Amino acid sequence: MPGGLVALLDDISIIARTAAASVDDIGVAASKAGTKAAGVVIDDAAVTPGYVTGLDPKRELPIIWKITRGSLFNKLLILLPGALLLSEFLPQAIIWLLMAGGAYLSYEGAEKVIEKLGGQKHGETLEDPIEDPVEFEKERVAGAVRTDLILSAEIMAITLNEVAAEDLLVRAGVLALVGVVITVVVYGAVALIVKMDDVGLHLAKEGITKAGRKFGSWLVHAMPKLLTVLSVVGTVAMLWVGGGIILHGLAEIGVHGPEHWVVGIEESVSAIAGAAGGVLGWLTFAGLSALVGLVLGSVIVFVLHKVLHLGHPTGAEA
């Protein structure tokens, strides 16, 4: 009996060490995958503030919380199990889903560019009278969650690629950890950004020191400009990420020409630029990816709105 107890305790210690090793593997792999996904995380953080810009300040945090819940739902209940199932049974389908997401991001970005350049607007915007604020808020949240789904899919795909050789438990743990951490970081940052003007107003009125009141006043005047910049960054980010996904996806399915062309230009710029080659090369790749996204997105906008007549200009009848 003592021998059996010792053997049992020994088995338990082995299981515990194995579990601890798995947890450690998950932490290390999650850190590595999170670093790889950093670019998409920045895009996500830049896109989201646009969904609450111009709305009632009292509704900003509730809206961000709704988007955060939608993001967690996307990552943990849709993308995580879907990614695991695909990686186990149909890994070749992942690239096609990513390309569909890239096309959607390109479409969203191109539509925003076309509207800014004076093209027809589709759907209710802040420039129009908002007849039903509750319904408008629902539409904004739904739009943000849809965009988040695409960006989250890219984050999860990058993460899955980093841990493709791990067992199922580690893959699941890493995907869950990365999903939760990135969601908290992104939407925590977004909440700070959109409420910064309120902080500035409080400091301007209630600041103890003159410097504090002056800083608060500066924040109040700076935040509208920052949100405008973030709106532009968000649009460019959608085109950049969307075009990049398409380029990489085409190479994955055997159409190497477009990505090789873009990479070739990037390398040429890097070689010519010398010490600044890394930065300028990256900007070249990002810019050309955005151009690809803009062209593809514009084609999709034309087909959907002009050929198939899906959607209708603001104020027009359906």
C-alpha cells in the first residue's frame, strides 16, 4: 500500500510538472505570437475610436464596452474553436478565409476614401440628421464588431501560425490568452483615447496648478485633431492590412507575382536608403499594400453599388 501511494504521488507530480510546462509553453508562445500580431493590433486600436466620434459623450464608454464584449465573443466563441477545427481538419481553408477578410477590409477602406473624395455615401453618417439615436448606435456597434471580426481573424491566424507545431491544448491556450490580452489592451487604449478630452476639461477647470490647467486646456483642443488623425490612420490601416492579406494569400495559393513585385520594390528602397532602409522599406511595403487594397476595394465598391445595386446613397430610398 505505501508503495502504491508513493507511485500515485509520483504520477501526480509528473502530471503537475507537465501541466506547468504546458502553461509555460503557452505563455512563451503567446508572447511571441502577440509580438507578431502587433501591427494588426495597432490597426484595430486606430480604427475603433471612429465608431464613437461625434456621439453623446455619455454613451462613449457604454459603446466601447459593447464592442469589447463583441470582440471577446468573436475571438473566444467564433474564431478560437473555428481556428482549432480548421487547423486539425482543413488547414488549407484558412488562407481562403483570410483572403475573404482582406477583401472585406479593402472594401471598407476604399468606400471611406471614395466618400471623403466626394463620392456617394452609403448608410447613415454623422453628417446626416440622426433620426433614431438608439438604432444608429446599434448600427455603429454592429459595424465595429464586424470590422473587429476581420482584424481579430488576422490576429488569430498569425497566432495560430506561430504555434502550428504545438499540440492542441497549447494552441487553444495561446489563442485564448492572446485573444483576451489583445482585446483588453486595444479597447482599454481606445477608452482612454476617447475620454481624454473629458480628462482635459476636468483639469482645465479643476487643476490645482496653473501648469495642470494649461495642460488640460491643451488636451481639450488637441483631442479632436487626434481623433481626426486616428480616423485617417484607421482607413489607411484597413487598406494596408487588407492589401497585405491579399498579397500574402495569393502567394500562398501559388500566385507569387504580386507579392514578389512588392517585396522587390521594398528591397530596392531598403538598399538605396542606407541607414534608413529598414523604415523606408517597411513604409514602401505598407504603402504598396494599401494601394493594392484601395484598387481591389474600389472594384468591389463599384460592383456592389453600381452593378449589383446593393446598398443605397444616404437619403435615397431603398
